[in-house]
Amino acid sequence: NETRRIFDYNANLGGPFIRNRLWFFASTRAWGLRRYAAGAFFPDGSRATDDTDYKSVSLRLTTQFSQETKLMIYMVRMPRRSLYHRFVSPVVTPAATSRHTTPIVHSAQAKWTSTASDRLLLEAGYSSTYARSKIWPQPEAAADINAVRKQNFALGTVDESFGFKLDLYQGKWNYVGSASYVTGFHALKAGT
């Protein structure tokens, strides 16, 4: 595949909200790839494209309740969009490809740490990720659920997309906790 353009834009900002108590770090990013698909063409003879965009917006907050106890919270939203023709190739025409988008991706984390004594460290955390993916036919393809994919044996190509739409939902949640005891000679850590 011939690359037409690669881009990556990023902006960050961080600092204290409340001096010696609450800090923040925020970031936004947009990146992607523009390329031609090798050997694939639109019906008008122009070269088929296979472009992808990514975006993310994140925020991290860290607070210090005391000299020994901290809490960090992190959140990110990352929508992904495969703009044009997923899996386009010399044998799969643009009309037979699908659009794959992930319009909703959220991830969150929280971590609490406390130095209970000069030898004991306590930690607890939580994380979650949720994604919703869509795999749909091209807009110009018929959204007929009974459509059958057609193969052109003369050209050796797949010329028509399935008519179905597929929505996928995925989620993961994790909890962790641990206690670490450290001496001058030994260290012991237990947790989940």
C-alpha cells in the first residue's frame, strides 16, 4: 500500500490545581494514516483508499491527602474510525469492504497508595475499559440483511458486501489491592 500522508497532532497541559494538594495533566491527540490500497480501484478507475483516524482525550488527577497517602484518577476517551474501505485489496473491491468504527472507547483507572509505616505500603486500584465497535457495509451498499456476497470468477474478485450491520460491545473491569512489607533484608508483598 502506498502511503499518502501520516499525521500526528498532540497537545498537553499540566500543573497544580491546588498547590501541594491537587495536580492535573490533560492531553489530546489526533493521528492517522492516509494510503492507497495496492491494486484496488473504484468503478470510475480511481485508486481505492484505506484511511484510518484515531483520537484521544485524557485527564489525570493526582491528590495528596497527606504526606503518606495519595490518590490518582485517570480517564481517557479514544474513538477510532477506519474511514473508508477495510480489507480492500486487488481481490476485494471497495464496494465489498466494510467500515469499521469504534465510536466509543472509555478507559478509567484509580489508584490509592498509603505508606502506613516506614516498612508497610498499602495499595488499592480499579480499572475499567469499555468499547463499542461497529462493522457496517459501505453506505452505497444495500443494507439488505438477506444480501449474499458475490464473487466475480472472471476477475477473481469479491464485488459486493454483505448487507448486515454488526455492533459489538466489550467491557473489562479489574480490582487490585496489595500490602508490601519491606525490611532491610527482606521484602514481602501480598495482594490480588
